[in-house]
Amino acid sequence: MDPSAPLFPVPSSCSPAPQDSDRAFLMASAATATRKRPAPDGTDTGGGGAGRKSKQARMITLGSIGDYETQEAIGAGSFGVVVKARHRGTGEAVAIKCARKAPNSNSNLRRILREAGCMAACRGHPSIVGIRDVVVDAATGDAFLVMELVAGGSLLRLQRTRPRFSEGETRAFMRQLLRGASRMHGAGIIHRDIKPGNILVSGGGFALKICDLGLATPTARPAEGTATAYAYPERRVGTLLYRSPEQLAGRRDYGPGVDVWALG
């Protein structure tokens, strides 16, 4: 399998985005950009040291995406922005990931569909953020990833307020995360960027969910009839402090073990 290819083409069930001027190309209002709210990857939309992210957030105007009415920006990072939205028909609150504009809209679409495919492969696991929908604008090729809304912020944010956890809490957290990673690996997916900022907290702070599969990839296998391991195309991927020894050594033929290393 070539990890550079999307897991599957644009699903026929993808919701078409509206073609009116209210269609969101989203990137939060200037007022929203000043709020200190955790992003799904642990970054903040406002506050000290967030100059580039805040500047990016100020570029966004809220509107509607398909059947979803957007309400507020809840995160911004190098990937783009995440907004809270509500489905007009059911009233369900969701999070929508709006990828940063790429020079080639097809590239933007491939990235979102790739992440959606990885999430769909792990659908239903309590320790992985769930996918709800993919909204595609047929005219521009822009794609938006609709996900389960987890309102508790990131584990990174929780660590800042609680620098120490009890042994029992740590064991419970690790069980959940290892089960989530095991589900991904069993589905043939490597996350490649597990870190506190990519773990969301729900259930009053006791339930953890792995999120942000933007760097995830299908597990590569040797070509049939050969013993040669596939080398992933990226020279560097993931957050430096959580990269495995083989990644730091420059190897690109790693496996799911890189996620286990990142977990601890």
C-alpha cells in the first residue's frame, strides 16, 4: 500500500457545501481570536506567544458549512482552524476542522479525505475522537472534516493546571490511550503524532480521546514477494520531543511502535 494515497476516494455520501456567500471559508473573528481556548491539538487561539496563530484566526469569518451552522472558533494551529458548529436538522454539536488553504485545492481535499479515512477505520472506539461527516464544496474542492465535539480541552491544558497525577489516574489514562492506539494499529493506521496536545479530555476529566489524525498514515508493508520495508516519504514527521529513536536516527521504515514510544 502506498501511504501517500488517500484511503478511499471522495465518498458519495459527503454533504455538498452550499454555493452562497454565507458559505464559510472559516477562520474565526478577531474577537474570538483573543480568547484563551484550547485547540484540539493543544495550541491556544489567543494569549501570549500565539502571535502567528492569532493572526491566522483573525482571517476567519463564521458562517455555514453544508448542513452545519458554525458558532465559534475553538482552536487554531498550523493545520488550519477548528470551529464549533451545530447541525441544523438534529441540533447535534460538532467540531469542524477547516484545513489551511493549500496552493492546490486537490491537495487540500486529499489531506482531509486521508484523515477522514484514518478516523473512519477506527470508528466507534471510545478512546479515539469520532468522525461524523465530510463536507466537500464541489465547486472549489474545499473539504471540511466534521467530528465529535469533546468539550474538555486537551490533556496538555489539564497538565498545566494539574502538574501531577496519582498513580491510579496515570494507570487509568494509559490503559485508555494504549487501547486507542491498539485499535488504530489493528486497523492498519499509525498516528505518528501522539502527544498531550493531541489527546482530548472528556467525562469530567476521566476519559481521554486521541485526536488529530492529520499526520496518520496506513501502515506500510513490503511489496509482495520482497522483504524490503517501505520507507515513508516524509523525512521528518511528528513533534520532536515525542519522536521515536528510529525516527530521530533518520529511518523511514518504522512501524506502529513509534506511537507506543510517544505514549511513554
